[in-house]
Amino acid sequence: MFLFVVVIALLGSSACTRKNYNQVPKASRKTGVAYNKKPSQAGSTEAYGPVRFPGQQAAPDMVFIEGGTFHMGGAEGDIGYEYNNRERQVTVHSFYLDQTEVANVDWKEFLHYYEIDSGAEKVVQMRPDTFVWYRDLAYNEPFVELYFQHPAFDNYPVVGVSWYQCNEFCKWRTNFVNRQLLEANPDAIPHPRFRLPTEAEWEYAARGLLEQELYPWEGKSLRNQKGRFNANMKRGRGDYAGRSSAGGSRLLEGLNDGYMIPGPVISFYDVNDFGLYHMAGNVAEWTLDTYRVLALEDNEDFQPFRRRGDLESDPEQQDVVYARNGMDRDRISLLYNPYDPKKAETKFIPGPDPRDSDHDRVKVYRGGGWSDVAYYLSCGTRRFWNADSSASHIGFRCAMSRVGSPSLNY
């Protein structure tokens, strides 16, 4: 009994005296001079005073994702023979990610304040393209007219937004959230900027540390033990909701998929082990990366990210060659999407960057959407879309870099 008490006391004392390695000491380790308690201002002749940082706090709706090493890529099977997601061990630094996809109501809030700041003419370019719902041989007019506009869909994920529009939302959110933070406390330290996640960050977060699993949940089944679908998806040709023999509108009493189109950003589907909703199904999501077939082979193994598509000026960055009909030829890995000034007049498309090429305007999106079959729900599956285009099955969520300690424990 005495030994048990001593052990508990020692553990308690070690926990209480554990150092915060990110805390700046009271005096300089190199000069021995005591730091000023007040942060130094430009031109001050007093002793230097560092800015005291209590630690990064999560921004609204953001979930902390502690970084680590994992095997990126790999999928159920390369049914399209694309060779674009070969498995590779990489490491990502800790970051934050939205718990939910950006909803229609979030985008409406963005439009409201964006118009105040930028004017009515520019806000028109930020409106979602609701025509992404239109099909020649389907009666989708109700979704064209109502999916974004009607308040019944406010908590549903925003779709019809391009990669460029999503980046503009991230810029606005950064300025708006930090402005509110500084108005409440002028001495507060602003958050790092909101941005789209890299595809490495997205896949790491989707897997939820279940590295060898196909989906963001355990096992290869698309249903849980209660027979409930784990994601909002298309089961097969013409089957967007599942069959019902019991009637009604509740899961297990009615539609076993729950929704024919995207569902609310928080719905009955379980979160993954990081506490994130809809990392598979509902809507697929834009990432920050430019698409290239062999990106997983070319990228760095720490914080992999493809900023530009064309690196052919470096011989070491050339794609491998492969044999076809006995002849070797360069693998086609760059996708072409030139800047169109006429399209830019009606949609928000930044002018061409002189550093970019026409191969840099094709971006990666991840995750399966409500209209995708199970293959695209796999964490490792990669797809691409033109950055200036949008679709009814693609939405997004924001990420934020973690500063300082990669852990919440030290």
C-alpha cells in the first residue's frame, strides 16, 4: 500500500513539474539578460521583450490533427490503369482541419460580407454555379433553382464552386476570423491563414490512423454492424438511396442510404477516428495540389505537395518510361487547361500567373461524393478537375497549419 502511494505521488509530481518546452524563459539563455515583460516595439531602447505565445488555439470548427508517418496512396485496385497513386511512405506535420464540409449557409455568410467589402459586381463572381445540377435527360431543375437558394438546404455542403473560389473563401475567412479575434483582444496573436488541405494532409486525416484500411472506417464493408451505410454514395447503376421495404424516412425504417443527393454536413454517418464528418461520401473535396500522374513518386517525402504540374526542365524530374507494343515512350502526365479570358469575365478566375503554365490549372480532388460508387470512397483514390470548373459532387473544407509544438501534450 505504501509503495502504491509513493508511485502515485511520483507520477503526480512529474506531471505537475513537466516542462513546457515551447515556453520562452524569463532571461536570455545566451546573454543572461532578463527579458522585458512587455513585447518590444520598433525603435525602443529598453531591454528586449519577446512576444509571449500561450499556444495555438483551434479556430472555429477546426479539429487538431496530430501529424505523423503513414503510407500514402494505394487503393482497392487501379481499375482505370492510371498508375497515379502508388503507395509511398511520407510524413505530414500537425495541422487543423474543418470538422465538416463548408455548407451553403457558410457560403451565404461569405457572400454577405464579401459584398460589403468588395462590392456587388465582384460578389457575382463568387456565387456557386447552380447549373452544375442540370442534365439534358434528367429533371434536376428543382436542384438548379433551390439547392443553394432555399433555406431547407442551408446545412447541406456547398457545391458548384471552383478551386479558385474556394481559395478566395479561405482568404476571406482568414481576414474575417482574425479581425474578430483582434477586436475582442488587441494583444491576441492572429491565426495562421486558412487554406485548402494538401492531398497528403487530406488522406492522412481521412484515414484517421487506420493506415491499412480502404475507407475511413475499419473493415471492407460499406455498412456498420447495424446494417447502416457508413457513407452517402451511389451503390450501383440507378441506386442512389437503397431500397426500402418498411417505408418511412428513417434509416433502417426507410432509405438505407438516407439521401439521394448530398446530405447535411453533420448527419447520421459516424465520424472517423479524428472526429471528422464525411471524409468519404456526401461530396468529394478540393485539395491544394496540382494534378500529375506520378506526383507521389516525384514529391518530397516530408510534407509532399505538388505546387506546379510542369517540372520537365529538370531531367531528374522526368517521368519514367514504360513499354507499349515494344516501344518506349514518355508517359503523358501533364493535363492542359489554358487560361480563358472570356470565362474569367463571368467566373472568378485570377489572371494568369507568369510563373504558372497551362498545366498548373488542373487540381486534385479527393474522397467520393453522393454520385460516386464505392471505389472512389477509398482514401487513396486520386482524381482531377479543372481549377476553373465546378461540379455537383465536389465541395471542400479548410485546413490550417499548426505552429510550434506538433502535439497538444508538450
